[in-house]
Amino acid sequence: MDRLRLAGAAKRYGRAGPWVLHGVDLTLGAGALARIEGANGSGKSTLLKLVAGVEPPSRGRVEVGGRRAYVPERFPPALPFDPATYLRRLGRIHGLSAARAAERAEFWLDRFGIADRAGTPLSRLSKGTCQKVAIAQALLAEADVLLLDEAWTGLDQAARGTLDEAAVERAAAGGAVLFVDHDPARLAGRVTEAHRVEQGVLTPVRLPALQAPRQLVSIRVAVAELPDRLPGAPSWEREPDGTVLLRVGAGQSDALLRRLLTGSAPVRVLDVRTAAETPGTEAPGAEAREEVR
């Protein structure tokens, strides 16, 4: 399923202005995690604005299937709200119910470690904290298309890791993520495709071939019914004893565990093992642990 499609998209500002982008063709499907590269001023931010609907194309078409959420390069911290109020209002704009918007706002404020500042006016918060709020407003929507324009800039190391996880989770849940970042190693090994903007033209970038097969993690849980839209889109099977065995890529296992243990109806996690393990034997370096909720 295509999440977004650009066909011959072009942009210039003013009738006589130079073309910032021209002839851009791009299609992203569900599960895409795509990086946009290019020098400063090459048109990367303009491309994201076209997809976000902030700017209309001067030529061509931009088609987005489903909801989209956008983290701009600069967030205006002088808005007359506190983080909790701002996120609840944005959640409503994204189409969430009042209760769901409040729940998602609380979740992301806590996940970024700023729940203690939920009632502090945005104008009194640091630039880094405001950036976390800007990211949270996009993530709480669980959008079909997530756009991140230098969203990691200004974040502390822990928050950068959280955003890395969130981007991977959104793609794993069936969304399409399109991002720009100065760090060429951002989400290395996890991006599904990359493109470069140069002189207004978008061209694909070849990704390094994977050197090793994907490592899987097995998670055994006791649950009558699994929650919907689990991170990593794990495979699962019901065991004879009634437990459920989930298998997911190692890169998404932490996100999956967090969802299982902190969801609205927490799941009892019995053990976590590498996929190579079998009962009674442990593969070298494998980890097994027990969690109870």
C-alpha cells in the first residue's frame, strides 16, 4: 500500500524564482523508513513541506494516503500553551478523541522524560524541551506518514535514542517515515531507502548490503488477546499451554516489550530469548529474563 507519492513535483517561490525542486518522483509504501540527504539549501526541507501540505507544489502532484504528522525544522516556543494542553489540542486536530488525545499526550511526555513539565508554559521551557514537545505532537497521532525535519537537533542523547526507536516503531506499525538529519549515520542499518537532493533533483542512494541475517527475539507472554498494532509487526503463535510466543527483529524488541508492559492493559511477559534458543539450552551470549506485571 502506497503511503505517499510524488509525481513530477516541483517547487519555486514566485513566478520568476529559481526552481528549488523539479521533476521529483517518489513513492513510499507502508513500512518505509526513508532518509533524505543533501547539502544545506538543496531543497530537503522544501521536499518535506510539500509532503506535509505546508507548501503546495508549483507543478506535479503530491498524494498522501491517510493522516500525516510533521516535525518542522523550527518549533515556535512562544505559543500560549503548556505542553499537556498543546498536545491534547493537537491530538484533537489529528482526529483523536479527547480521552485518547490526553492518554497519548501523557504517554509521550513521560517517554521523553518531561512529564514533570507538563503544566509549565512553553515560553519558559528550554529549547531542547520544546523540541521534545514538537516531536511528541507528531508521534501521538500515530500517523500514516511521519515527517521529521532535523528533529534530532537540540535533543539530549537519551531523547535522540527515544526518537530513533519511535521512528522505527512507526514504520514497523505500517506507517511511512521520511526524515532529514545532519548525521549520516542516523538510523544506519534500519533505513529501508535513501535519496539525495542535488540541484533540485531527487535521486536514489544505494544502501550498503546487509552483512548478516536479521537477529530475531522470541518473547513469551500470558495473555488472552494480543493488543492491536504491536511495534515491529511480530509474528505470533499460540502455544499448547495457552501462552503466546511472539517473534520480532532484535532492533524492535525493546519497543515491543515497552508496549506490552506499559499499555492500557499490561501483558504478563514470561521470558525473552534469542530466536536460536530452545527450552533448556541457552545460545552463547543469549539472554533470558522473567518479567511479571
